[in-house]
Amino acid sequence: MNVVQGGTPLHNVRPDYIGGQAVNPDWRKTLVYLNKAAFQQVPLNAVSKATIRPGNVGPNAFRGPGNWTVDLGLGKNFPIRERMRFQFRADMFNALNHVNYSNPQLGITSATFGQITSTGSMRVIQLAAKINW
């Protein structure tokens, strides 16, 4: 994840890390993943409004909340005649319906900086039937 400061008109730059715990330990309860107090905006040039120097937060310095899914597929063939059969399939994506959080808001100037505002997809079940001959 790249924490950014939208300070220049041409591109986003990185802010400064000023110390402390960057990732909140209780983020699962509060859904506030990054600690805003651990970051500070890089000062801007008064004339150009560009940052006066690059921030000290490296690119991809933080990992987002992990995610995992279990996908499951079951199928059964039923013979009808010698050369004809019926197939039924059930496929489940995220079969255990585990909540996978998306990355938090990464713009330090945003009012929702560090907050997780969305999740990944929920369980999806797909049923299929076909006749082969």
C-alpha cells in the first residue's frame, strides 16, 4: 500500500512518518487501519504549492489487511443411457463466507484516511446442469 499526500498538481507524493504505531492493533473493531497521528504532511512551497521535498514513507511500506477464501466445487454425473449422461455441479466461491476487508483510504488529506470502507465479495454459489451425449 502506498500512503500518499495529494500535494502536487502533477502526482501524489508520500508524506512523512513521524513515529508511533502506524497500523492500529484494534483495527478489526474500529475499522481504522492506519493511525493518522503517525503521519505528517510534507510542507508545501508557498508559490508553486508543490512539496518542498519527498516524504520519508517508502513506496509500498505497509501491507493491507490480509484476505483468504475457500473455493469449493462439487459435481456428480448420472448415467441416463449408454452414451448419455446428466451432470449436476455446484460451485461456491468464498464458501465459508469469510469477511475480506479492502485496503483503507490511503490519502493523508482525506477525511477518512486510514479507514476501511469496503469489503470483498461475499459467498457466491453457482449451480449448473447439462446433458452430454
